[in-house]
Amino acid sequence: MDDITIPPKAYENPEFLASPEARTVRILSEYLEPLSRFKRLKVNSTVLFLGSSLAGGRDKNSLLNKYYWEAEELAYRITRWAIPLKPKGKNFVVCTGAGPGMMEAANRGAARAGGKTIGMNIALPREQRPNAYISPELAFVFHYFFMRKFWLISRAKAVIAFPGGYGTLDELFEMLTLVQTGKIDREDVFIILYGEAYWRKVLNFEALIKAGTITPDDAGLFTFFSDPSKAFAFLKKKLMKFCRILGPTI
């Protein structure tokens, strides 16, 4: 009888937790763990920065170099303004996908302003390392892309899309679709396409309107900016209305 092995509890069984049968448990964990952390740290709302992971602040010859530093400056201005805002808690916290490039720039600017800043990394076959400017207590790693998207979007009161590729386009159009379909009210989030020349070249919204696949009103879901000071002035004016919100929306 003394040689009887006591089996592990189900929630302490790594083989089970990694199995297909436990997928629901893993998905719920990626919802509940960030939720508990945001509640504990009193993160009320965020400003989401999107953009290419290939942009680098050190490569002065890169076409994206100026956008890197403009993202850094805009994140700095937003954070410096947001830190003393009421109600209690953290409002308009800069949030990114945690990677390099534009994401690093935004986290860097927020850190320079002395604020907390969020990074939501994703586990990939070719591992993406989180950048060094994320607040450790607000650093996340997700397995499921859709849970990462949920948390990138759910508390965002503004989304700022800097020039980027597939990932940026995916996340941008996810947000535009949610607003267009009314799943998110268009007055509850403000969308900026930063770098007007880039976005007008890459995305031909006029062609979509002409083809009848979107309406002229759909093209009003976002605003173009190409200057950090002007983008900040717009956001400051628009986001002030959310200062009356006393807590998170979920």
C-alpha cells in the first residue's frame, strides 16, 4: 500500500493541460488571467498602436525610420497627458503587440514619459521577443491569436495604425469591421491611419466606394494624420469624453 502513486489533480496535470481536450481551459486562461491583472492594476482604458515590426529606430536609411520616431513621440505625448487624468486608475495606457519596430517605438515613448505601457506578445514558431520598454507587470504572452486580438481591442479607446504589413492590416481591418458592423460603437473608439501618403498608396478606399463594396460613410470611420502634434491634439480632444467613465467596460 505504501507504494501507491497518487495521481496529479487535473489542473496540475501538464499532459492533460497541453492536450486537445483541455483547449477550452487554455482559452479561458487567456481571458481570465489578463482580466484579473487589469483589474488589479486598475487599467481602465488603452490606446492601441499598430505598425510594422520591421521598422527600426537605429536604421536611418530605412523608409520607416521617421515613422518609428513619430510613433515614439506620439506615445510620449499621449502618456504624459494621460498620467494625471481622473478617475482613479490608469487611462489611455499605450498598448502594443509587444514586438520590435513600431511596437517598440510606442512602448519606448510611453516609458520615456514615465508611464506604464502594455505589450501583448504572441508565441510563434519563430519566436518574437518582447521589446525592452514594456512594463513587466503589463507584459503578456498569448498562444491564441484571437484571444490576443480580443485583449488588444477590448479596452482601446483609440487605435493608431502606423505603416505596416500583413499583421497591421489584419488588426486594422478587424477593428474597422467591428465598428462598421456596430459591434463597437463608432463613438467608443477613434481610429487613426498615421502616414497619409503611405496609407493612400497602399489602400484605395475610393476604389472600394466606387465599386460599391463600402459606403462613403464607411470611409469616415478613420482619420488620416502625418504629424505627431496634430494627431495628439485630435486625440486629446476626442478622448476627454471618456474621462467620465469610472471603470472598465468588461
